[in-house]
Amino acid sequence: MSLREKQLHTPKTELSVTPQFALRPTAKWVKTAIIAGLASTSAFTLQAQEAQVGDETEADVEVIDVVGTRRTIQDQISIKRESTTVVDGLSASDIGDLPALSIGEALESITGAASHRENGGATEITIRGLGPFLSATHINGREATNGSGDRSVNFSQFPSELVKKVAIYKTQDASMIEGGVAGVIALETVQPLDYGKQRFQAELKGNYNPDQTNVDNSLENDLGYRGTVSYVDQFEFDNGSALGISIGAQRQDITQPEAEYRSSSPTGSSLWACLNDPTNTNEGFFRSSAGDCEDQVNGSSNQGYDTTIDPATGEAASGDSPYAWTGSSRSYRQNETSDERDAFFLAAQYQPNESWDINIDGQYSKRVQRESRHDLIFLQKRAIPGLTGPTLVTNSVGGILHWEGQDRIETSGEQFSREEIYKGIGINVEHYATDLLTLNFDVAYSNTEREEFQISNRARTADRIPFSWDMGDNIPHFSISDFDVTDISNFTDSLRTRLDHENTRENEVVSAKFDFQYMLSSDVFTSIEGGLRASELTFVQYGGSQGNGSRTEYTLDTSNTAALDVLEACQIDFPESDFLSTVSDGDIITNVGADGSINSSGTGSSWATYDNICFSQAVAASNGGEFAYPELEYENAGTIDVTEKTYAAYLMANYDTEMWGKFIRGNFGVRIVDTEVTSIGFRSSFEVVTDELNAVSLVPGDELERIVGGGGYTEVLPSVNFVMDYSDDILLRAGIYRGMSRVDPKNLGYSRTFQTDDELAPTSLADLLVGVNGSGNPNTQPLMSWNYDAAIEWYPNEDSIFAFGVYFKRFTGGFQQRTEIETFEIEGDSYDLPITNSVTTDDASNLFGIETSIAYRWDSGIGVKIGYNYADTDYEFEDSNYGDTYITDVDGNTSQLTAGIVPPGSVPGFSEHVFSAQVYYQVGDLDTAVIYKYRSDYFQPYTSNGTRLRFVDDVGVWEARASYKFNDHVRLKVSAINLFSAPKSQDYYVKGNLGEVNDYGPRLFAGVTVKY
């Protein structure tokens, strides 16, 4: 049975409502479901039809066709009111009417939802302050794949114009696919017979980005466009059968302008906490000789602040020494960008008779993102005695505010491209076997492929240049001693190019499920639902010479080619005017002469740049090398190949009755889920060799051998949902469910190598093998949670809602290094060996939150909609470099390894405050709206290593849209996002240590929609 019919419910009170979905011809076979207490907006259609029959005796009836923003908000109110779960949604009365430029922007307008911004637009969605890895996304009731290696979905991949409905289920029932501790995001495309009308629609939007007009973009024009075409029709045949088809296509070709300030990333080898102690001249900023601040003059290198526990004191080895955060570089990045997408949606619905309903739907999306990047990089780890330390100024967390020293300066460049292809298809067959029994069969396939290519170039100064910088309001500003960064002849040293083929991934889900619903003639229980589901997820990330990819590297052969010849042949004018002007306090670079005067040449916000492909080709040619991206290979030590098989069964009872003089409805049930994981990896082969003294050793071979690991778990997920119609316009709601979120597929890999003890001349393998090194844990257990919701909702009229809810989540899980025993088979014998790996802990954490939704409309045509979510949690995520770290041995004894200097992060993606507000004005054919979205700061794990802390600062973004309906067929639309150019700012390791600022500028769209 379709999702809408599964939620079918007739309100006990008379409401003036707007029809939502047309009933199917086979509706009479499920009319008994109308009293089942399963909420659906289809009930509004039925109620409106009955009201119309009752009013036929009245001669004059005014029919008001509500459209536009008002209709959208009415639909949101209806979806929330009629559901048996806690759900907020957004539906379009017509294809292409979803009021957002992307699915991400649409979801952001739902109470409690917030997005992570990339390239200026909404991408991953968090629900109630819980990161995207704790959510699940379904398209037409099926799992969706992605190319990121995690379980979140990049919603910018899907065109909002071809989606009919989006919803966020904040509580769940047993019939829903497992996987969302935070909630489930559901997308629905149109079912053509349910749609019930013929429609052809074409829309063309032009895209204008003010910041793009300042860029001489080699990849795109200043103006972009987005064109969408869709067609829906129905056909009835003489034998009583009916066929509906829906086809939609979109072509997008736009730019995504972005200017950046960047610091070194918190990968562990680029950003250090260097000691800032004037009494310590062996290391840090006050070292006695010039050198990198993380290295000791006499002693270890790459150390910085040592958090290792000193057994003598039980504290960090560096004790209470002051420190400051410094990366290997600070830089500016200018981007030329291109974003092209082709999308195609298809649906066919066939009803051969009143007993069968067959739906086939498919989606295809191909997105190609390209960037030509130009960087000016200041190396700055080097501490100069008598200069860097004494002049250093920091804030309370060690973030640098003023720095002085001498180091090299680079003009670098990158040419980046990412291609991502999504394909999904599903077949759903619904059979009304009897008046009481409905059967549903569904099979589906989803696949995402992602591939990335990158050229990285470098040209640097031969000498170390004196410079300093001061932190401005948003970004640093540099002063350079008598050096012109716009003169390309100053960068003739160490020309290098790298060609990387990386992050090639394929994610695939194949699934099948069978569901039934049996209607009961009980005064309390209206129906029983149950079902079985099987799915197989596969994730493959191809390895290469760099682990997750392969690299070809060339350094300029100066015996064949002069560096200056390459630079001058490939030089281009700096591509952007007013670079970073909206976040800078003036010129980002000041060239100070020897006499203290300011040189006009080299002062400003630009530097010497070159064509990246020309540069890379020239450097490769100087070596006689081939300018080509290297190949990846499946049989590689860096390959991750994970297969996750899931089997689930559920049983659920629906009730709808009267109790305590009130009408109540809801459901309760249980879902049982069994998951098996198989992970394939590769390692160098070896041979067991015994010498003349009977000493055993492992000799590496020339080939790779396949290794297999695995794991699994079985979980029981009960759920209860309760709704009471307390009065005609007040509703009480509650829900309890146990949820689960699985670990990301990329973390389920299996890489293993043996540790050996060769010093004692072992005479057996048991003596030789002492442990295992490796990464990835295919036996990582899911994060489990108990979730409790309660809400009171007041619906004064169809345009208004005042809802207040509280929720509590207690979830078990966290990630910690633990030593466990794994069994390995070598030459026919089994060996139990210890390995230290990341595991899911049994730590329990709590999250409490409140959320409120308000919508109201005045007779003047002005309306408001407000959503607010507050959450608080005691969950702690420790940074693996500078946080408290622990290890648990095979006996379960836990010991602390490091005493951290940074406070822990919270749940990834957690924001304490999420707020959205919308004011709209709709009179006649004019429809306007202004939207504000705010999200407080949150922890976002650094991409290349999910154990490093990165904080995204709080931000508020303004959007606006307006439309004017000329007639029944033509409508003019304009919309804008990020109206006031709110940047995205990020801190590394600790709040207050600025890591990156991204300036996107506003994005403007205007177009015409034609429909017949």
C-alpha cells in the first residue's frame, strides 16, 4: 500500500481544508482503511468531496483555489496534523511548485532541519541537531545511495522541480526502513494516476551571481541557466484499465563562485600546537635556532605540544606549557567554477483492474563540478630566534592574531573535477487481494558512482621572504618586506606538478520487500501490518599509490626547461577583481618598501597566476613524462570493498478508537533487523621461511593476496505512536521508538598486516607473530538509541498552527581505540592475534530538545511561519590528536594515553539552536516571501580524517522569492539565496583558531514557467 494510503485517517472534526491528493480508482477496495487511523492528506480530499455533496442544495457557493506559498504552508500544516508519527513535510500542489531552488533548501524550511553549506548551497541535512550520519534518506520509500562513503545524501544532486513531496519523520513506526536515530528524510516523486490530471510544464531560469561578474571564468560564462520540462498524462482503456505516465528532465549549467582564506588542515601533519614558552629554547616559537616550531633543536621532530601521559606525573608530557596553533601555511584561494547537472525522472502507473496497482519509477542524475583554483601560500611554521616568539600575539585558546618571520611564498594552482552519477529504479506492485487484505511487493536498485581528478601545481620563491600578518575582523592581512607577489618572475623555484586520480567510489543498494495489511472489524484495532525486507549494500573505493587514489608527480627538469619560460608562457591575469572584498578590511597584501613606504605594485588583493593545465603539461614535458592521470586498480592495498546484507521483518497494529471521551489513534509494533558485513582487502603476499637455525620469518612476496573480514549484529526495534484529538482544534501527540544508525561504509574496510618479533629468533609462527596492524573494522556495531517525543498542537484554522514539542534521546555508542582478538588462518592453521582498532563503545549519552512551529496568516494577505529547535547533549567526541585518548586491552582494562588540550566536540553536526522564519505576502496573482535561516555553530569532522575536530561557526542566511501569475498558463518567478553574502567560517581543533573562510556571494535566479 502506498505511503499516503498507509497514513489514511478521517478527522473527527469538521475542517475547511484544501484537497491534497486525488483518490485512486481502486479506492473503494480500501475504503475501510479510512477509519483505520492511519494519517494521510488523502482524507482531506474525501472530506472535501463529502462537503461538496452536502452543499448541493445551495445555489451560490464560492470556490477558492488556494495556490502558491499559502497553499504550501497549508499543506505543511495538513501533513503534520494528519500523521500518526511526528512528521514535518512540504508538498507541491503541482509539479515544479516546490518552493525552493534545491531539495536541501526545501528541507531547511522544515522545523528542526539545518544544512551544511558547500559551494554556497545546502547539501547534507541534520535533524534536531544530530549529524547527517544519524539520519536516513529514502526516495519513494527506498534507500538512497551516495558517493561520499557515508550514509548521508548530497541533496543538491536532486532537482527540486521534479520532486513532489519532502518530509522528515522525527519518530518512526515499525514499517519504516531502519537507519535513522535522528529521523528519516523522505522524498517522493509524482504517481501519475494519483496526480489525476494532464499537465505539460516547461520552466527556464536564468542564473546571475554578482560575484561571478568579477571573475574571468575560463570554465563558464557569467550567466547560467536551469531548464526543466515535465509531462504527466493518464489514459483510460475500454477494458477498465488505466495507465499514467510522468516524465521530467532538467539541464543545469551554472557557476558557484567562491573565494577563500585557508589555513593548514587538522590532518595531523600540517597543523601543530607549538610551544610558546620563552624559557624553552629547544623547541617552539622561542627555539635557539631557526626552524620549524614543531621540531626540537635537539631531539624529536614533528612533535609540538606533547599530550602523551608522563607516567611519573600522570599528566601530559608538555605539562602546562603555553602553546599557539600554527599551520604549515596560510593562504588565499581564488576559484573559477562550473556546475553542470543533467537529471531525468520517469514514472509509470498501471492499474489493469480494481485489484492491481503497478508503479515503476526511475531517477537519473549526472553532476559534473569543476574548479580552476589559484592560491597564494605563505609558509609559516618556521620560527626565527628573537623575532617570531617575542612578537607573537595570541588569543585565549592559542589562536594567532599577529605573526612575524621569514619563509617562502608560493603561487600554486589546482584543477579539480568531480563527476557523480546517480541511478535509481523501483517497481512496486500493490494487490487488493480481498476487501480486507492488501499485499505490496517492491524491488529497487540504487547506484551512485563518483570519480575525482585533480592537478596540483607549485612554484615558490628561492629565498625566505620577511613578512608578518595581523588578524582582521574576518581574515588575516599580510605585510611583505619589499616583495611584489604580482611579479611571476619571483616564483621560479621548485616547480612541481601532481596529477591525482582519487576518491573513485561506487555505492549500490539492491532491495526487495513484501508488505501486507489486514483490516480488522474491532472497535479498537483497525488493522495489522507486517512485512519482510532484504537488501544488499555494496561500497567500493578503489585504491592506488596514495591509498584512496594514485598520483603521478613531476618536478621541473631545469636542465631542459627554464622555470621562468614555463611561468611566462602559462601566465594569466589574476582572474578576479574585488577578491574577498566582503570579508576583508581592505587590501589583503601590503608591499612595504625598505624605507617603510608602501609600494603600489604588489599591494592589493591579487597575485601572479598561471593556467594550471599549461603549467602541468610543461613540467611533465620537461621530464619527458606523459601528461595523464594515473590509473586506479581494484587489487590494491588501499581498496575498500564492503558488502552489507540486511534482513528485516516487522509486525505492527494500528488502532483508532474513543477513550476518556476523546478520539485516539496510532500504532505499535516491532521491527527485527539482522545485518551481516563482509569486507575484502588486499595485502602483500608473504612466504614463511625457516633458516638453517630453524628461525622462522615472513618474506614479502611480489603479489597481492586477498583477505576477508566480517561482522554482524541483530537488533530489535520496538515503536509506539499515539495521537489524541483533545478537542476540535487541539491535538496531543506522543511517540517512543528504538532507533539505530549504522557506521559509514568507508569505515567498514579491512586492511591488515602482521607484526612480527624477529629479535628472539622465533622457531614457530606462534612465536613470530605478535600482533596485527590495520585500519577499518567490519564488525563495528551500530549506534543505538531510545527516543521519546511528546507534543501539543493547536490548529485554529487551515492557515495556522501553534505546536510545541519536547523530545529526549538516550543513545549508546561512541568511538574508542580498543584491542581485540581476531583470528587469522595461515597455511591451514588458525592464529588469534591482537589488533587495536576503532570500536563502538557502550558509553551512554543523552540529548534533550524542544521544538516549536508557528504559522499564521492575516486577512491582509501577510503570513508568517516560524520554526525553532533547541537541543542540549552530554555527548563527547574527543579529537584523536589533541584530545583525551584511551585504549582498552583484550581484558577490558582501559587506560588513558593522552591528556588533551582541546575540549571535546559534540555529536557531529550538532547545533544547539536552529531557527527559520518566513514572511510571505500573497494577494491575487502576486506571491512573495522572505526567508531567514539560522544555525548555531557545530562540530563537523574533518573530511579526510573523521577523528579531527573542525567547527563551523554560526551563520544566518537570507533568501527571497517572488512570483507573478500572468494567466492560467504563464508565471514569472524570481528567487535569491544568500542575499547578504553570509560567509562560512570554520575553526580547527578549537573554537577561536580560525581555519577557513568561504565567501560565496548571493545567487539570483529568474525565469518563466509555462504549463498546460
